[in-house]
Amino acid sequence: MFAGFQKDQRHVNGVDIAYRIKGTGPGLLLLHGHPQTHVIWHKIAEQLAQHFTVVASDLRGYGDSSKPPADDHHTHYSKREMARDSLALMKDLGFSEFSVLAHDRGARVAHRLALDHPQTVLRMVLLDIAPTLSMYAQTDETFARAYWHWFFLIRPAPLPETLIEADPESYLRSVMGSRSAGLKPFTEQAFSEYLRCLKLPGTARGICEDYRASASIDLDHDRADIAAGHHLMIPLLVLWGAEGTVGRCFDPLKEWQHVATDVRGKALPAGHYLAEEVPELLLDEVLTFLR
């Protein structure tokens, strides 16, 4: 995986962020989702690096990046703080402006990054999410049953952390394997890497704090932006899985049009994990949009 990529780590915004980098030309930041790492991009990263300088990083709390301690208001894992990590990493690597391709939790970080630092993000692709606030506001039984982990992970510490740490592999298989495609999209090497990182000290806490922040401080930030009339002003491509929960429970394109001025998008014939289920189709969409 990631042939020719350099694996490294940078201390930025008070944390160590692990990443891989390869390529020449414009910067392209890749952000992963839960419960995975930057390895989700292994099927398309080398092709992207033929056109961009690709930086695939691990979010704080995930992978080989730092796992800061929890705080009462979950500020250490707010999407605002995680976006600052990404901004600082890219600037430290020499990119004052760049594009973003992001999935799941990483797409929520990317949303906040583009809102808080609009002058730095050129174009953005978000995979299989609707805005966090709209998803919580419109939650119904179907969504809650499919995305049970949203409500499990936000329970007060240490219950969720304790249960995850007791059997990380069962948690990983349950979350990833319960989607429409099961575990088939994940190579043995990629799955092993996700499991290795989930077992690292502090990862369970980081994951839970990420979700606790999304159900509290992140919603405050989103409501403040809406009240102030702030919208995403950059070109935005949203893609989701035709067989996934997000597309069944929400209208992703409509929801993003509420908070952004230049949005296009479509469903792809897949479930939640687009980069590992339909990498060729995703690559075509991404390259057409970003170039």
C-alpha cells in the first residue's frame, strides 16, 4: 500500500499528526473517518499523487496521531480544533491553499476547516455525510438503528471506552461489517492496520471524544454559523452511497445546499465506504471535479 509515499509525523497545533505524502503540484489533503485511519485511501492515493501532492493524515485521536486527554467541554476534539490540526499541517508542509477530499468524520472536520478558514480551501469533496446538525435534527428510528454507534459513543466516560478496549476487533467488525457491503471491501492488510490502531492506548478515548464533541460543542459552532449567515463559498462536491444509510435517511444534496452556495453531487453504487467499495468510480468523480 502507498507505494512511494513517505510516512512521517509533524508536531502542529500542540499535537503530533501522522501522515503520508507523495506527488507534485497542488496540495490535496485526505481525511478519513471512523473507525479507520488514512489507510482508507490506499486504493486511490497513488493515482491521485500523479496529479497532486497528496497528504493523507490521521485525525487526532485516530491512527498514529496524538490522543489528547478529554476535557469537560470536549474542546480538544471539536471539529474546530481538529480543523486547526489540518490547517497547521498543510501550512507546515508548504501549502497556504489546498483542496480536500474527506470521508465520514474527516468530512465533518473538512466542513469546519472550510468555514473557519475559507481562504485556504480551494475545492472540497465530502463523502457520505450530511451536515452534522441536520443529521441530529432529523434523526429517526431507521437512522438510530443503523448508526447506533453515534449514540453509544457519546455516553459518559468510561463506559464506551471500557467496552471498546475489552474487545477492539469485535467493535471494528460490528461497526464496519454491519454496513451494506459487509467486510468484503476491506483488504486483509487494511483491516489489520485499522485494528492495530484501534488497539493503541488512547484511541478508544479519542473516538468517543470525537463523537461527544459532535453532539455538543460542534453543534454550538454550527448553530452560530447559521445564525450569522455563514455559508461554504467554495466549490463543493458531495458523493454518497446509493445503498447506504445517509442516502436513505436524508437528502444529502439538499442538506448541503442549505449551508453552501456552490454544490453538486450524486449517489454512487455503493454503501458507506466509497473509497474502498468503488475506488475507480470515486477516482473518476474526484479527478473530474478537482482538476
